Amino acid sequence: MRWTGACVAVVAATTMAARDAAAQSAGPAAVRSTSTGVYTADQAARGRDTYAMQCKSCHTPASHTGTVFATWWDQKRLSDLYQFVSTRMPKNEPGSLEPDEYADVIAYLLKLNEMPSGTEALPADSVALKKIRIDAGKKEP
């Protein structure tokens, strides 16, 4: 009987250790990067059109690319960028676009910064966007 109890204890400890290791490794793996294709090409095209109509009068695409973009957003969560844009833009009517339009504009900004497109559209959901890290790198001008 003693032997059986010891075996049960070893199996239980091993199972718990494996579960804890899996939980720890799932944390960082649950965060995606913009370098893995988090928007679609169609979405970026819609974003380009929205940008032209709503943003271009105040901003040039160059003001959202390269070192400028990387300095502000590299290694931050995509939800931070979405929150910033959706609550402050357009300057004359902050928050006046539809959530999907903001997601489209963000997709366009990612495209401008040479981040690859993928097969799924960027969601207009701050919770989902918290799971995506901006990987802009500090690009030289």
C-alpha cells in the first residue's frame, strides 16, 4: 500500500508540473506579432481609402511610417494604437468613424510600415488587439 501511495504522489506531482509548464509557455505564445500577418490586403485597401478621405488632410503617410512610427509604437500592443486612433481621430470629430473603419486604417498603417498581410482581418476589438504586439523595429530614415 505504501508503494501505491508513493506512485500516486509522483504521478500527481508530475502532472501538476507539466500543467504549470504548459501554462507558463502559453502566456508569451498567446501574444502574436504584427510580423505574422494580422490584417488582410483587402482591409488595408479599405483603410487606404478611409485614410484618404478622413486623415490625409491633416496627416501624410510619411508621418506614420519608419522611425516615427517605430518610436511611438514599437513593442506596444495593437490595442494601444487602436485606442489612440479611435478616441482622438479624426481631429475635427474624434471617435466619429465606425469601429471597423478604425481597424481598416490601422491595417493600412501596418501595410505602410511594411508589415505583412495575412488571411484574417484585423478585428475592431480592443480585447483581441491586446494579444497582438506591434513589431515595427527602429527603422532608419
